[in-house]
Amino acid sequence: MPYTMDGGWMGWMMMVMFLVPLLAIALIAVLFVWVVRATGPAPDRGASDAPLAILQRRYARGDVGAEEYERMRATLTRS
């Protein structure tokens, strides 16, 4: 019975023989994506930010005070 295909250990061996290559391919794909992202150029997040959003972040961090924030915001929002 151990050499039959009716759910004995041969069934498990066939499943392992099928899953191991699939897992290896998935691992290679994940490693490839990781390497491409790690070695690619860093996104330039600062270039596309609106000046008002930058000012709001600086104010939230405490880099600028309330008066300076209001003055700079008024300058940026002036039409």
C-alpha cells in the first residue's frame, strides 16, 4: 500500500514535488522585486509637494511658530 497513489506517502511526495518549485519561483520573484526597489532611485517626494503642505508640516513639527506660519501662509495664498 505505501506505493499506491491512493493518499499514502506517494501522494504527499507528489504534492511536495509540485509545491517546492512553486515556492522557489515565488521566492525568486519576491527577491527580484526587493532588489529592484532597493537599488532603484529614491522617489523625489519633495519636488512635487505643494509649498503650503510643506509649511503645514513644518508648523506641525514646531519648526516655525504661529506668527511666522500665518505670515508665510498669507504670502503663499495671496492671489
